[in-house]
Amino acid sequence: MEKGPRQDTIGGSSVAAILGYSPFQGEHDVWAKLVHGARVEETPAMRRGTRLESVVCDLARDFLSQEEN
């Protein structure tokens, strides 16, 4: 599920889980989070991923803007 103000929405990770593409969660997990507010304990890998999101976004933006030129 998404963090912050989008906690009650379905984002990319939730869609992957619903469609069966996520090795980390399934459709029941998404349902439990949306309906019951179930939480998953954050792992070190999840923390690293969250911290690296902005770096990856910056790299992707730079890469894609270079392709346009």
C-alpha cells in the first residue's frame, strides 16, 4: 500500500499484488490493508527502497530527458 495521504488508494505495488505479479503480497493483503488497515512490518530492504525512491526517480528523469535530445 501507499504511504502518507495515499494510504487508502491502490497504487502500482497493490496492482501487482492484485494481478498476482508480486512475490511479496497477494490480493488478500491489499484487501486487508484497504478494509482493515492491516500493516506490514517494515523490513530493512523496504526502508532502503523507500530511501532510494527519490534517487531512482532523479536518475530516470535525467536518463529520459537525455533520450529526448
